Amino acid sequence: MKTTNIGIDVGGTFTDGIFLDPVTGKTIVKKVHSTPHNLREGVMNAIAQSGYDLSAVDLFMHGTTIATNAVIEKKGSKVALITTRGFRDVLKIRRTTRGRLYDLQWDQPDELVERRYRLELDERIDSMGNVIRSVDKSELLSLVEGMTSEGIEAVAICFINSYINPSHEEQAAAIIREAYPHLYVTTSSELLREWREFERMSTVSVAAYVGPLLKDYIDILSRDSREKGYQNDILLMLSNGGVAPVYPVEHIAPRTLLSGPAAAAIAMKGISKQLDERSVISIDSGGTSTDIAIVYNGELMTRDEQEIEFGTVVHLPIIDVATIGAGGGTLAWIDRGGMLNMGPTSAGAMPGPVCYNQGGEEPALTDANVLLGRLNQTALLGGSFPINVALSHDAIAKKIAEPLSMDVYEAAQGMLDIVNENIANAVRRLVANRGFDIREFALFACGGAGPLQAVAVAKTLNMTKVIVPRYPGITAAIGLLMSDVRYDYVESVILPLSELAPAQLRKRYHVLLTKASEDLARADFDSDHRRFTIYADLRYMAQTHELTMEIDPEDIAGDGWDVIAEKFHVLHQASYGYAASNDEPLELVSIRCSGFGILDKSGDIGFFEVGGAAVPKPATERSVYFRETGFQQVPVFRRDDLPQGYSGIGPVIIEQMDTTIFVGPGDRFYCEKGGNLIITWE
């Protein structure tokens, strides 16, 4: 009998896994080093160390950084872009804006597809969807033949107005796939039936750029999993907070760019709901970066696109996550003005922080925490990974303290302070952009490094509560098991709302809902396991940008638009601090539908039974540095020893396999029944 669900998330430094038997509630967590040379090895290592047999696994959920890293590091596939004659420079023109408005020396990043690989086909469909010039097969094959000799691995197709009529893109893709079956081919209409040619062209270019890499990885991982007995589809985490079968890769490749952070945000939402916390901000700090997400009034904040760097846009639904270079591997450096800086460069998995003794020479945030006694000074990962504190001391002294004429411990404390302030500033920006009052939120600390920094960050932001989940270092893996299958659909409308009768809009939504239902049925979800949500992109007439709002089907059940208009005014007021009068005309830009396949999940994932003695004793104590008092002895508890209902007052350090939690002097901590730790202060 298959009873086990597994979630494995591959990060830049560590690969995290959770193995859950939903019937018995038995849970095993694993954290192993990522293997950048072959990420699949880290995944299989985590499975092997769990002791589970893949033949007994029912659901295999997976998050990966392959697509993100390929774009950031410019290590994607060699792509040819085929577009309508006259439109090859859309990728260069972008949105006619500058990334740095007042920096005259700034040069915009290169496009993912070089100009010489952007090819023009003499076809044309007009703005109403009528064919003006048909696709010439011989012309198309001639273009592709010229590119294959230059080592092209993937072809992206984006014709003007294909969102209205995709027939030319479909025809071109079929011709190329038949003639060159080894090429990875994807079209804008497969991914995004929405207006605005730059957004479509950028999205399909990213899809082609990362698709072959992701496909190779998935093919090998799927093969290895089948050889070890796993028979079902691997479900890959998407940026929208859902999962989807890995095939066809062409449809999911650009949707995986925020895979891990999206999974962590899903876990934050689920655990916060169990704790009856309606508004929460998460800081997910790992080895390389910190990801920040928001749950407000029980709902995750989302947006309709991600700009990976200036001019590289993926215009698909995505959880609103801000990322900064602040993690355990973040490197310290001194600028030409003699100021201490932290990041965004990271030591990564190899060589890692200096204390790892893997050849690193530049001090990282982990080195500072080790030197100050906040982290175990002999080993990490529950004692399985030996470290050398002397190496951290020497690196910080040589690279930071001596050049700045500082005490080595004060220099290490400065490293921590800068990272904390960087995280706090990123939180402020994200919250301010939403118009929220930060004092209404609790801070959710996850990732291997998050619980070390969380209280200091929260105090900087005038917050009063920190939540540390039972396994913060594998939060993304837990989020995988909380996710459901999700498919998104969109249709551009671009009409004044007054010119569209509610009955017409209901018909348009019905088309999207039917497609969602059919796709979920093909994925073996019966009617009881399907859920649907509909949205509308609206704006005031003559505005450039629109707002996406969820629509209740009852809002369009009648003959008028009063309810929709009122909800839009409220949303616009909350977003921009301004709303027009009720008689201001509205424009409907696009309609959207999300279809959810509800996976069978037993029990409360993220809710863990805790044991331990009623009055636990510290496992040890160690000397910890405080700026105000210098070094003092601080008790160190094992998290497994803290029973439900136990509370205490800091300073205290709480250690577990996947993280270390720092509770400062006078701060109160409480272990609630699901194993989550709540930290508060006056």
C-alpha cells in the first residue's frame, strides 16, 4: 500500500526533504548538501538517507532552483526567437524605460536572445484576428536551418496578435517540431494568451532559455525515480503556489522561477492559519538569500509578473516574494570608502563560509554567528557537519577587523547588524508598497538562518511577535506537501465595462472554466476534487496599468456592474490611496481563471507532536557575545526536549538539526501544541 508523501526542495546550499506518512503521522526530515555539479544527486541523497523506498511513495513533490539560476547566472540554452517581420527588437526596446533614471553611465543588461538569433517571418494577423499573410513553410524552415548550424538548442515563437488568433504560432511550431525533433520549441500562445507583445515575447524567451535545462534534469530525475519504484508523476512546485505534473515541460518551465520561495510562502500561510494568525510576514533566510512574503487577512499576496532583472520579465501569476542577498553564506567586504558591507555575493555551497574548512577565505554571516557563540562552535546540522571556529576568527580579524581598526567581535556583531537592517529595509519596502501597517503583523522566521536573525529584525520593525515553525530549515519542503495542483488561464478583453453585458462576461468565463475542468479531469481529479477561482483585470479608462481582483460569481449573476465597480474603487483606494467617483468609467483588460486539483492530504501538515520532560534541562551552555555586556554564559536547549506548553525567558539558544534559534535577554518564548515556537517581548 502506498502511503508516503515526500517533498524535496533544492536550494543553493542545502537540499531539504520531508517524508510523511499521512496515515500514521510519522515524519522524517532530512537536510543534505546541494550538489551544484548535478542537483539530482542531492535529491537522491536525501531520499536515500531517509530510508524510504520510493515504491511506497504516493506523492513526490519537488521544488528546484534550476530555472532561476540559469537566468540569473546567464547559463541557459542557446535560443532562436522567431517573430513577425518588423518586431525583432521588441526585446531590446522593452518598455522604453530605464532601470536607473539618473545614472547616465548605466547600461541595460543584454537580452536573453542575441539580436542575430532573433529572426523575422513575413506573416501577419491583424488586431481582430484576421489572417493578412499566411506562414510560408519554406521561409520558416530556411530561417531555422540557418540557426541549427550555429548550435541553437531551443526555438521561441512569438507573433504579433497571436493572443487573439494563435493559429500561425501553432502552425509554425508543428512545422519546426516535425523537421527538427531535437529542438525544444515553445510558443507565446501556449503560455500567455494576453495582450502586450513585450511581456509575451519576454516570457516565451525565458521559457525557451530555461526549458531544455529543466527538461534534461526532469528526464533524468524521473528515470531514476522510476528505477527505484516510483510510478506516479513528479509534481513540480510553481511560482503561483501550486504544483503541476512535470510534463509537458514546455508549459511549466517559466512557471518554476520562484519554486522554492513559493513553497515556503505556502507553508507560512498554512501554519499561520493553524495558529489563527491572519496577517504574517515571512523571512525565509537560507544559505544565499532571504525571501520575504506576506499573508494579509489570511490570503497570500500575489502579482501578475516577475522581473528577474531589468528587462527580463515573466508575465505569469506569481506569489509576491521579494528576494535580497542575505543568508548564511553572505560575504562581508569593505568598500573604497572604508565602510563595511554585507552581500549580495554569497559563498554558496562550495566553498561555503570559512568555518566549513572547504577552502573559503572571505568571512560570511555564518562565520560571524559562529564566532559570537550564537551558532554551535564545533559542528552544525545536528552535529553531523564539523566546523572550525578558529578559521572564522582569523578571517574576520584579517579581512574586516584589522582594516577597520576594530575589535574582532565587534566587527562580527557589525556584520550581523548590517544583515538585519538589510532584511528589515526589504520588509519595509514590500509592506509599504501594499499600504499595510506593519504593526498588525507577526514575523514568521524560516530557513536555516532566519530564526537567528528574526527577533532583531522584528524589533527593528517595531513588531512584537516572532513565529518559528517546528522545522524552519525545511519550510519550503513542508510547503510542497501543503500545495495542490494549479492551472492558470487568461483571456484579454480590453473593452469598457459598460460595453460588455454581464451575460457576455459569464460566457467568456465559462470558456475558461470549461478548459480548467477538462485539464483537471485529464490529471485524474474528479469533480469533488476540483476548485475554481475567477479574477478580472480592471482599470479606470485611460490608465496604463490595471489591478487584478478576485470575482465572486454572484457579482456577475445579475444585469449590472455596481458590485464590481464598488469593489474596484475599494481596491484602488487601498492600493494607491485614491479612488475615483462612482461614475468614472472602468475598462476590463483581461479575465482570469485558476483551477485547483485538491490532492488527498491527511492530518495537519506542519503540525507536529512534541514531547520532552515537563521541565527540560539545558543540554549545555556556551559563551555568547552581547554588545552591551560582552561574553556571558547562555543555556543551550535541544528543541526536541521542549514539551508542549513550555515557556521561558532569554537569553537562550535552542538548537535543532536544521536551524538555531536565538532568544535575546528578556524575550519570552513559548512552545505551542503544534511544535511552533512563539517569541514575544515588551
